[in-house]
Amino acid sequence: MKTREQRDLFPGALEMMILRTLKRQPLHGYALAQHIKRTSNDLLQIEEGSLYPALQRLLKEELVKAEWGISSTNRRVRIYKLTAKGAKHLEHEVSRFEKMLEGITRVLAPGES
Amino acid sequence: MNWLMQVFSRRRIYGDLSEEIRGHLEEKIEELVADGMSRKEATAAACRAFGNVTLTEEDSRNVWRWTSVEELLADIRYGLRALRHNPMFTAVALLTIAIGIGANTAVFSVVNSVLLKPLNYPNAEQLVSLHQIAPGAPGLADFETGLHLSPSMYFTYAEHNRAFQSLGVWNTGTASVTGLAEPEQVRTVEVSDGVLQALDVPPAVGRWLSEADQVPRGPQRVMLSYGYWQRRFGGDRSVVGRNITVDARPREVVGVTHKGFRLVDTDFDVMVPLAFDRRNLILAGFGFEGVARVKPGVTIAEANADLTRMLPIWMDSWTNGPGTNPHFYETWKITPMIRPLKREVIGNVSDVLWVVMGTIGLVMLVACANVTNLLLVRIEARQQELAVRAALGAGWGRMVRGLLVESVMLGLMGGALGAAFAYAGVRLLLAIGPANLPRLSEISLDARTLGFTVLLALFSGLLLGLIPALKYAGPGASLALRSGGRAASASRERHRARNILVVGQVAMALVLLVSAGLMIRTFQALRTVDPGFTDAQHLQVMRISIPGALVAEPERVLRIQNEILEKLAATPGVKSAGLVSEMPMEGFDSDWDCIFAQDKTYPDDVMAPLRLYKYISPGFLQTAGTRLVAGREFTWSDVYGLRPIVMISENLARETWGTPSAALGKQLREFPSMPWHEVIGVIEDVRERGVQDKAPEIVYWPPMMEYLFGSKDAQTVRTVTFVARSERAGTESFLNEVRQAVWSVNSNLPLASVRTMEEVYDKSVARTSFTLVMLGIAGAMALVLGIIGIYGVISYTVSQRKREIGIRLALGAQGEDVVRMILRQGAKMALAGVAIGIGAALGLTPLMRSLLFGVTAQDPRTFAAVASLLILVALLACYIPARRATRIDPLVALRYE
């Protein structure tokens, strides 16, 4: 049994990836999971289940909204969509992340000190 | 409002979630099947990839929740269900806790009302009692009340002080009220100006006594207590302005005190103003208690300093008469020792109450240990359930909380039940409580007491749950999913917690039983002390007062008293009768003064040791059963002939002249203007202030003397205790005949304090007997709980070791071997508990030293007796399960597998 921290990479990372994916197109849970897995080349060991608590958090904060609909494979699924608030939040988070990443990269970069 | 909508839409959200997750899994499975996997493999793979479905759902739901509260509610629901499923356990545990909490709450309500609550006056923290000591006054060391104030001291203090808002003196007494129905002896307080101002509480009706009522030979006024007003006047407000006859003198009622008003801790019927005549005052006359209210911000030390400053002013302003040196009181080393009024009210009862509170607290711990043991046994049975929950992903924090919630609920429910018990307990306590318990009327279950109950309930709930929770659900607890509880022989480890609890219980029980034992020994020791009178249940005593306004001439008073004695002696069944100024232990203020012996020299010629003095009639000694050690007794012809004779106590004779017989023929007097009185008899020592206190030195004057109090006329004692010895003492018919006998002499004489000496005696040892009863109850409770504890643990081990014992028996072990083995286990626990308990008791019993008499706090006999009793009882408690173990059929035991 893994703890939540291990599943989550760093706090907020999963949420950020979800928002980024949904910005491209609305998706339902399973498709979302597959997409994240695929695009990350399976580098991130994410339990598919951990998506759902994250989605609930986003729903609660009204960063995404969900509607029941029919998927391409003809299933009844809940399709998640980015809200305006979510888009704004994503932008903010991404820029914050980039700054952080830049900082980390500099520290980790060899030969400069 | 958003969150509110969320709460209501939650059910839908949860439904959506489950459906969504199910859909997710199905989609995955189908995809995998499409890729060529078997359905079974696909399902497993999908689940693996997804993770813990239940946990995911729960985590997702938690997003929407007020998590902590809702989990708590769930825990409570779960806990209630668990308790309901085990009614026997729940009932026993609840009852144990409820009794414990009930007893604690009851005692706490007394401690709170008597010791903690401020006195019933506004800004009571400013109120003080003007206590002072005089270590240099010979003989005064006996007087635990210290040196009271004299009227001249009062005037000096009242007029020259800087530290007090107001200050006054007061005194208690009795008076007869006549002219209403039948004559009645009432309890009075006499107050000077300043007392009521200091106490600062409004009267219920009318007005307070004021300075105008304190004028000597001025208008005679009086105040009634609320109780007396209700009893005698039915609460009629028009009583204000009417006259009542107090001690044969009409006095105008000016007001009624409010309900529950007490002067310090004195309950009274009538309040009379003290009207000191300043012109006649001397330095001496130390007969009044002082009460004062200090100015805001003034400390006790500053107030003491203020009084000390005024003592020289007092000695400069007054005299004891021509030829005396007013500054000789400097040798008395009068030292003000002002006390908070509350301390004065509480007196020595605080020791008792704290000891009782402590012991009841210990009983609570023993009870908690028992319930904890029950919980441990039960949780062992629930190990399977806990293991399943842990396997399903419950964190240890959550499980510990679940168990704690359960035990806290047990505590709270026990507390609620306990509060009900406490209500009954307080009544019981008041019924057996010492009659002289101060502030008795204020005892109630108030908010603070209930707060205490809730805290105690919470605390004991946590305490109960902590050990089992940490042991079985805490981090590092080894929980194994086992099949059907097929435990091998139980490991030592698993029993350790329970054994420690039992050892603790035995130890605490020992402490309580030793305390109870010490009280029993104290009581025994008190019983063996010769109080100075015999056969107390056959001694009828009563107080009769003959006021000067009723009978003026002193000799008439004595004649009336003599006549009453004759009538009493003639009453059927009466062997003899006598009178005395007050019987031992009656609790009336005794008189004392310097007593000079002719053949001794005293420094400064005014200094002689202070001695208690009393008056006794002929026939008194024989009636009371007080032994005459040497010489002879007074006769009536001595008394009427005003012969200057006196009797003294044996210890006074020994102290002054070496032996009782050497005292005979020596001369004594009280003050220089008094003729010398010859010692004609020596009387055995009498425990004047109760059997616990050493017998004081006493001078016995005849009931009529010349030059008493410096007056020219013969003087008699107007208020005396009549004593009659009869087998019929205390019976209603006898009392009726006694009243008729008294009233046949003078129908205006009320009888007061009509009791047998046994009642007087019992009241004087009430503190000891109350403590004894309370410690006895606590000790018995601890003993029973301790036995149950040991019995429970041993029974449980036996049932756990059934298999092992079965094997032993099958291999040829004898029954006694098994019994011995089990007894050994019990004996180990009992011995460990006794050893620890003795250590603890040695540390704790000195705390109750002030309650003990004739026995040391480390009395080896008590310790040995209690220790052997405990070990014996513990072994008995083990023997029953041990016997059961020998009857185990090896075949049956092994087939259980």
C-alpha cells in the first residue's frame, strides 16, 4: 500500500497535469488516465485510482466541471471540462512550476558554482 | 451556502463516483480483454493498475466532507454499536465507572462547597478574622483558639486602625425568650458595631443593628434570624417594631437577617447588640472574636502590622485598675495572626475532606484499572476484527481514535449515571457527615461540580482506552489475521498489561485499607481514653439559665438550682444529680484566668499561669463518675456557708505541688482582691475538649462564692449544665418527667441542649468517625474491586491455558500441582502489589497524621494486618479458578483444536 505522498509526486502536480490535459480537450476519467500515462511515456508511476480524489478536489474548487455523456466507445461516462477559473489557475500554476523548475535545474546543473 | 448545497447533494456525488469508478474499471478490463487477455487476468490487472478501490472512493469522498467531525460521528456510531453488542460488559463497566464518578462527584461537591467556594458575603476575600496568639501567656498555649479580643482592644482597634474598612467583635451565647409560647432557650450572637458593616449583606426585613443600638443603657433592640422569624413568627413582616422578651428584658425587633445568613459559621436565633460601657472597661476580658474587612489592596501582613502598631496604644489607653502595670501584657508577647475568614470558618475540617477526596480518587483509579482490564480482555476477542480493518487499509491513528471514542463514551455515559449517583451520594454524605461540618447548608451540586464530573468522565474515558488502544491498535502493534483464534499458549507479553493493572490495584487497595485501618486504630485508641466521666449513655445533661431579670438575688439562684437538683434526684430511676458550669466536650466557651497559689512567687506579681475554671455542685462528681483522687468534695453547707474552698485537677496538683495529696490545704485565688481559697480535693483529669486533646489543668470553684468578679455580693453561676444519672436517660418519658420536675420549681425556665453524654461524646469524635466511615467505604470498595480484578485475570489465564493444563494433566500432573501453579501466579501479583502498596502507603499515610490519635502513621501492626489480609483474599480469589482448572478434561481440552 502506497501512501498518498508517493502517489502524488509533489502536491498539486497531478492536478496540474489534469488541468493541462483537459485544456486540450474535455475527457472522462479513464481517457484522462490513459492520456497522462501515454504522454508521460509511463515515466510517472501513477495509480489510476489516484486520479479520482484529485478530480473531486478540482470539482470542489470549481476548476473543472463534469457532465454525464456518451463516450466514443458508447459508454455512459462523466466528461470533465476546464472552467474559466480552471484555465486561469492552470496558467498561474504552470508559471509557478516553471519558475520552480528553473530554480531546481540551476541548482542541479553541474559545474556552475 | 455553497457548502450547504454540497452537503445535500453529497449522496448524488457519491453515487456518481461509484458509478464512474466502476465504469473506469470496466473500460480498462474490456480494453485488456480486447488485447487478448483472459477476463480473469484482465480484472486483476485493472485492479492492480487502479489501486485500492475502497480507499480511492473514501479519499474522493473525503474531499467533500467535514472530515474530522464526520469520522468522529462514525466512530461514535460504531462504538455505540460495539457497546450494545456486549450488554454484559457494558453494564459492568458502566456501573463501575458510574459508582466511581458518583462517589468522586459527591465528595467533590462537598470539597467545593466547603473549601473552594468563597464565603457567602460580598467580596469575601477582604474578610478576615482578628486572630491573635500570646505565646508568652502561661497556660494559654492550651487554648487553640488563641487570645480573643477584649472590649478595650476592640475600641482601640476600631478607632486607631488604618488597614480596615470596618471591624467589630462578637460572641455567642444563649438566652431565654419568654412571653411567646412556652419559654424557650435560644442561640444568640452578640455583635458590636462594625461586625455587620464588615460582612456587608442586606437584611431581609427591617434594618441592621447600628451604632445607635450599641449605647449602654440606651434603647434595647434585637434582630431575628430568618429561621427563627419563620419558626416563631411565621415570616410575619409586622414583627419589626414589636417587642420580645429576651432574658426577661423587653427588646424591640429592628430587622430580620436574610435567609442562610450566618455570623462567620454560627447559626443563631437572635442577634443582640453589645453595648459596652467605655467607662467601666479594663484591659482584660479577652472573650470576643474579632471580624473585619480590610481595605482593598491591603495584605494580611500589612493588617497584622497595623494591629501590632496599635497594641502599645491599647496598653497606654486602658488599665486593669489602680496599682497594676498596663504594660505587663508585653510579656504575653501578643502577636496578631490575622486569618482569612474562610479559614476560620473551615477550621480543621479541610484535612479530613482532602484525605477523603484523595481516597475516593484512588478508588476511582482502582475502578478504572478494573474496567481497563475488562476492555483488554474484550479487545483481545476483537483482535480479528481489528486485523481485518487494518488489512483493509485503516490507519492506526484512526483505529486508536475509534477505540478511544468507545472508551470515552463509556466514560461519559458512566459520568451521566454517576451524576445521578452523586445526587444520592451527597445526601448520604450529609447524613453521615460530621454534624459540625461547616457550611453544611451551602453544599450542593453546582456548575463547577458538574464541570468536574464531565472532566473526570472524559479523563477516565481516555485513561481506560489508552492502554488497550495503544497495545492493540497503536503503531507497531502486531496484528495477525489468524484462523479461528487458535492461539498457542499465550505469551507472557500478552498478559503483562493486565498483570501490571492488577498489581496496581492491589497496591492502591493496600493504601486505602491501611488508611482505614489506621482510622480504626485511632478510634480504638480514643475509646480507651478515660474521658473523665463514666457510662455516658446513662448521663442526661441539659442547660438551664436563670437570667438576672427573672431572679435577682444570687442566693435565690442557687436555691432554685438546688431545688431542681433535688427534684431531679427524686425522679424515678435517677441515681443522683449534680450541676456544673459546663460538661466536658459540650463545646461551650470555657472561662480561664490567672490563678495564683499562695506559696508560689510569680514574676511581676501579676503574672500567673492561665487556668481553666469551672463550678461544680456537691454530688456532681459522683453523678458524672469523675473520680476524686484526694481529699473531699464540696458539701451544701460549705457552699451556703460561703466557705473559701476549691478543688483542682490532678495534673494541676502535680504540676504545682508534685503530688495530689501535697496540694490539699494549699491556698489559691484568682485575683488579688479575692480571699485565698483552700484546696480540699483533687479531681481526676478530664478531657475537656474531646478525647483527642490532652486534659487541661482545671480549677473547680463552688457554685456560690464571695467576691466573684470583684463584686461585694456573693455570686452564683446563672447558666449551668444539670447532669442526672439514670438508666432511663434519653427516653421520651424520662425527658417529660425531667421537664415537669424543672417546671415544678419555676415554669419560666427553658431547657436547652438536652442530650445524653453519649451524644456529646459522639459529636466530639464525629470528625474521626466520619473519616473512619469514609475510609472504610473507600477501602471496602477498593478491596472488592481488587478481588474482582485478580479473580478476572486468573480466570482468564486459566481459560487461555486450558490446552496447556490439559496436556499437563494428561502427562500425569496432579490436581494440586495445577492449583499450586496457578496460586503461585496469583501470589506473585499479590506480593508485588503489596510491596508497592506498602511503599506508597509509607509515603502517603503521613498526610493524614493530623487525623490520627494513639497510633503512628507507619503503625507496623496495621500494615502487617492489611498486607496479610490482602494476600489471603487474593489467594482465595485465585483458588476458585485454580480448582476449576483441575477439572479440565484433557480430552475435551485437546479436542478444541
